[in-house]
Amino acid sequence: MQDLKPMGAVAALYSGDNRELSAAIIASLSQRIFKVGKIRPAGWLRTAMARLSHRILKWTTRSSSSTDAHGVETTVFSNRLMERSRHPYAKSLLTSSCVDFVSLVEGGDSMNGPYMMLSPEIKKNSDVWDRLFLDSIQGRDVQSRIIWETQATYEAAKLRLNRGEPVRMKAVAAGTGLSMMLVYDRLVRDGFNPELITARITDRDAVSIEKANRLLDTLAGTWNPRPGFNWRHGITAVVEDLFASENPTGSAAGERYHIVTAIGILEYFQGSSYATTEQRLGPVQALDEVTAYHLVERLADMTTDDARLIVNSYRKHVSTRILELFGKRFDYRREEDLSTLLASVNFRPTQMVGSGNIYDVQVYQRNAPDAGSVAATASSSGQK
């Protein structure tokens, strides 16, 4: 990793071409997350730079819309400063976007870039553009977010395993599933019985899942196996659309999990928010067919009665306004908004894992139905 830059590290990690290098990157990230454990959020200097950057980009960014022969509308953004950087993150912001998905920052590889800045061996090779794009206010918070998510998932799993109980974990819309892989690998290395551990990574994007499986196979191939032990046995990555009536084999309906992580997804769904991009910019906000309430209902359906749900809040900040310049749309939630939303499906907050400028990561626990109320409900139903 001597000369590896952050985006080069992302490409190397998921390519499957160099197993030893992929394993070394994972080992470095694991060391940073589990041994060092925290980073400082961006301070006033980066905030001042973000305000200046927002003004410059607002003056210099242009957009145009077009419709193809099939009637699909796309938005094209241009900015000479960003184009000259030739940086993958800049390209992901400027790339044409289908109007239906313009709210999403497209390009999973670029979005994994900030994680690579956690590795000291890789960060030391970063250039000016890497630091501007990947170690910005939002970049720092994204780095903190994966630390908090990974640590919280690991601690919740370890709590069950220490009691000799099995643990089933699921990462929802996790892209390439890096956090869940780090948790699974750490648990196995810590000597917990692999037969008690099930981890599933899901995403509706088939390309992301293909990359996740490629990395899983690479990690399994570099693991020093114990006799009769298959590292890959307990962790899978499958394509799954949470709202589809049917999903591919391997994503059976009715599966329930003890730990579910839903990081970086709620901010794209309406409902129980204190502000939205549309409210700030002025256009009338149309009601989406699928809202945050539908999403948390699906999360509740897949969890056990005492499950832990790991999610993040999302606050308004000047750095997110930069993303809004490129057509990204967000629903902003503070801690109280998130609690209100999740209370609708019987989850209560139990732990604030960490708090940054933009993201907080929190653990919620499912309130198991009271035995008396369940019996009363059953009795009432019988009388009817």
C-alpha cells in the first residue's frame, strides 16, 4: 500500500485482482476502527472552507435537462473547476442523472472513498483533491459514521455470542457492505463460534452486490483456514429490493434478524423530518409513494422482538448544501425526529454511539410485546 491513493484503494479493494492487497486494506481499516476507535469531527476551519466552496460552486455550476427517445429525463451538471480535478468523486457529482434517482449520489466506488482516509498507510498518499473531497466536513462525518456503525454492530453481536446465543445480522442498502464484513471478520478472528453467526448484506443494486461478493471471496481466499472451517459460510450478499413483493432466492420473506443496520438510507425518504431540500429551495414537494414510514415498517417486519436497529440522523449543514447544488435531495432529521419516526414501529432509543456535524449514529431497541397485552389482544380477538 506504499503508493496507493484513496480511490485507487477502492478500486483495488473490490477488483479481486490482488487478494493480498485487498486483505491488507481490510486489515488496516479494521485496525483503525477497532483499535483507535474515533476521529475528531471537522472544526471551524473546514466549516469556513465549506462556506467558501459553496459560494464558489454556486456561482460556477451550470445544469441542463434533456429527454431521451424513451422519454427519460436526465440532468447534466457542469463545473470547470471540478472537471479539471479529474477526481472520481467530482465525476460522480457531475455525471448525468435520471430524474427518478437524482437525489442519490451515484457511483458506489466514489462513495467508499472517505473510508480509505481512515487507513494511515493510504491517507498519507492523498493529494489536495483527495483531502478536499474525501476529508471534508461530510467526509469526516462519513468516516466517523462507519466507525460508529461497525463498533455498535460488533458490540451488539458480541453481547449475544457471549451468552452462547446465535446472532443474525443484516445490512440494509449497504452498498458494498464494508462495515458488515469488518464486523463478521472481527467476530471470527476473536474466536466466536462461526456456526452461531449469520451476516447478510443486501442492496437493490446488482453491481454493488457483485462487488461485495467479489470482496467476500477474496477475503475468504486469504483467510488461514482452520480444519473444517469455511470463512465464507456465514456471510452472504444478495440483491434485494426492500419494497418488492418478490426477491431473488436467498432473500426469503419472513427472515428475522437480531441486528439490522440501516445507515445512509433514511435521509432519502419523506416523513418525520424537520426540513427538506425542497422546502429550502422552494419547489412544491410532491408526496412520494414510498415514505420513511413504509421503510421503518419493513425494518420492523425483519427484526425479532428484542432486536437492535442501528441508524443515523441527518442534519442540515453547509456541506450538504454543496451536494444540493448537484441535484441531490435530502430529508433532514434530528435525534428527536428519528425517535418519533421509529416510535411508530415500537423502537426506542437506547444508545447514542457518536455525534458529528451532520450525522449521529444511534442504537434503537425493539420493545418486545408485553405478555399481558398480547394475551388480552388474543382474548379480545377470540370474543369477536
